[in-house]
Amino acid sequence: MSNHRSGGVQDRLVAPTSPGFRSSRRAAASAPPPPPPPREPRGRRSGDDGRKKLSGLAWTSIALTGLVVAGSLTGYTFYRTALAGIVTNDPGTKIINPRPANATGALNVLIVGSDTRHGAGNARYGQADSRIDSGKRTDTMILMHISPTRDKAQLISFPRDSMVQIPQCEAEKSKTVLPATRDMINSAYNRGGIACTITTIETLTGIRIDHNVEVDFNGFKAIVDELEGIEVCLNNAVDDKNSKLKLPRGRSTLNGEQALGYVRLRAYGNGSDLERIKRQQLFASQVVKKITTGGVLSNPTKLLGLIQAASSSVTMDKKLADDPNRLLEIAQSARSLTASKVQFYMVPVLPDPTDSNRVIWDPARAPKLFEALKNDTVLPEPAPTAKKFVPKVEQVKIQVINGTTTPGKAGEVAQQLTELGFDVVGTGNALTAAGTSQPKTLLLYGKRDTTGPDYASVLASKLSGTKRPSTRGKVKVTNPQPFTAAGTTQTVADKGADKGAEKAPVIQLLIGDDFTGVRTEIPESIKETGISADTKNICA
């Protein structure tokens, strides 16, 4: 990966309960809240002033803001005053490309960091030549995807060295339309600011970006200090002048200044941006754990300190900043989040064949990651019948039947279900008596299969759209054939030796005109490279 100047970022996700907060609020109701403590003077900021942004603890600021709005009605004016310093932008008005829809109700927040060094307190970071205002680029981009039910969050890092197709964008200053071009993904910010970055991510992933957040260097440090430090672990000692970080081997608790050096550190390990992303993810996991388990949210003093640190350094889109109801929604849903439900991933990449210092997105795995996020339709877990085991995916035997006039549909769906782990035993066809497509998709099991609903329910949970009920009775299949998944030498039917698997009924999936597809999940090969916020191994 390239070794040009470093500048780091990472975002954080908050997820806690706050049992002591309501009583504190009641006690405060009898007296007006004190005025917020004074802040340090802030430099002038605007959407194009070039001040260095760092994603830092951006989600922390969002979730904490919402939690305060949700839990402190008596102190509402007090906390809103503390939040008055948030700077806003409005990128939606500058996006000139078609935008994807968000039909699932998930919340997607793009968190970015710009690599310019202007602004009080920020100019001393990085090498001298990186402080010259020769353009600004996003040093790090992270997509925070919060599930429709707000009980799960996935944070996806986009390596800045990725070579991608950047769509046409409107230049920030001249307002002229710049043509599409192939370039490093972080150059989109230089071409058209945050609006160009958003439209680039949307075009490449098909995922609608609902909101965006930026945090600068000083804000990042202030938030870490308010948390009284974050613990990290290094496999080797480091003494790096560029990131201004000197730490021994092993565990250390970092203050704000040290934490900034840690997330910016590049001259460590193999020096790649991919390794730095992994360290940033480990740092983020520690922040999430500290906030969710350290009593921060039940301590009004600590909570206010965090909010003030965040509000003095956060830039977010106007739609979010001016919408207390959305902040309230995020706040209420954040209560159900735990560290184990916060996952960090990186877009899977391959070396760029034209430049060893660059990467390209893996054409096989990256689209599956994006599909998994885009089609995040959360369905209830299957309920087992009385005194019956809950079937595992690999125990569910399926015959996929094409009930439409689209050739090859059964084989296509069978392959997708096999990749999810199902035991697809065969395919076939079943049009109507008139030779037309079946109007509805059905899940069918035998008349005597008492456990049929249990197995069918597991399959139903993996189909996109509204969960489909199963029906007793099967259809007659024409042209039945055994199925062997592509890329394998045997059928998946050899799997699943768990107790009860040998008695598993065969569920018929009859594909009709209303079929909306198979829910794409994050591939295991990507899951294996990600980490959970409750990870125990934080050494890097």
C-alpha cells in the first residue's frame, strides 16, 4: 500500500442502558439546570474551509446527543445549548447523480476525515508538505450501517488507496460538472467535497447514505480525554515522529494526544493502510466497550462533558442536526445495542494489477457485502414447535422449483441458497395449468411432515421481502433434477449430521412472479476478517 502521509480516523458506536439517568433527571426537575461550562474559543468553520476532519468518535456524539434528548426533558434547553456549536452542511442539494432508495428502514451514516491541516491546533500534524493547501482528500471513509430494528450495527471501512470509478460531480468552487474518472477513492472529496464523496459511495455500493458526520483532531482528543483514556495493545514498541507517538510494547492507556497518534500511525508493521484500518477498528472496539460498560451514560456529568467535547468539533448534515426526533429515535434504539452487536469490517480488496501501491475492490466478495447491507430486511427468528429442536440452516433440505417463465431461475436461486448453507437437493419446474407463471411464491411441505413448519420457517427467514408462511401440501414438479452447487464436487446434501437431520423433510420453494430474492448475507470470508466491539484480543 502507499506510504504517503498519514492521518487517521475511526468512528465509534454507542450502545448502552442508563438505569440511573431517570432518577437523576427527576432530581433535577425541581431546580433549573446550571449553565454549561464555557468552551475554548473555536476557529471559524464552514463547509469549505479546509479544516482537518477526523471521524474519531462521531457516532459517540450522535448517539449521546440522542440519548440526552430522549432522557432529559427537564434539561432539554440546557443540553441543546451545549449542542449549539455543531456545524452543519447540506450535501443533498449538490448531488447530481440518481440516488439509490432505502427501502429497508436501515440508517446509513458516512463518516469521513479530510487530510488538509488548516485550522487552529491542527496544522502541526503531519509532514510539512502535507500542510500546504494543495487540495483536500478524505483520509478515511467509514459507512456506519444500523439495522432497521436498530439492534445491530456494522461499520465498513473503505481503504483510501482503493482505485475506483468516481462519477461526475459538481466542483465545490466553480460549480462546473466534472466528468467521471478512475482515481483513488479519497480524491472524490477534493473534486466535489462531501457531496461527491457521498455520490461516489452510493454509486459504487448501491446503498443510500442518509447522513454524514465529520470530527476534527482537537475534538477527537477532547472526547478521548473525557473518557479518561482508551486502552490499546502493541505487539512491538513504537517511536514515530510523524504521528508523534511513542509507546512501549504491550498494553497502554492512551490520553487524547496519544490516541490521535495511534489512529494516525502508519510507520508500523508493514506500513499499509489496511493494517492501520485494523488498528483503528481495535481502538473503536475499546471505545464502544468503555461507553457501554463504564457507567458513562448513567453519569450526567460525564455525559455532558462528552456532549460538549463532541459538539465543539462535529460537522454533520443539516437534516440530522436539526431533527431532534431522529436523534431521539437513534437514542431510544441505541439502548438495545451491546458491544457484541457492533461489528467492524473492511471492504475486501485485491492488489491493483497496474500499481502495487494501490488496491481494487474484490469483484467477487465486495458486491456480496454491499448486497447484505442494502437488503437488510430483519425478520423474526423461526419459532420451533413444542419440544422440537430448532433446525440449523444446513439441516434444511430444499427443492427449488421455478414457477415462472424465466429460464434458469431455479438453478440461480438454488446456488444462492447453497452459498447460505442450505442443503438444496434438487430443482424443477411447475408452471400453472395454462403454462403461465405462478402468481405467488410458496413454501410447501408434505402433508404428514409435522416438523415442516419449523424447517420452512428457517428458509423463510432467508428470503427478502415480507416473511412468507408455509403451507401443507406439495406441487407436482416437471423435469426434476438433482442439484450440485457450482464450484463443488458434491451436493450439499452430504452436510448436516446433527441429531434430527436425517428426519428432515424436503421443503419446496415454489418461485412465483412476486419473488423478491434471497437475502444476501455477509460472506464468511469477510466475517472472518472483521472484529466485534467486544473482542478480547486488542493487540496489534
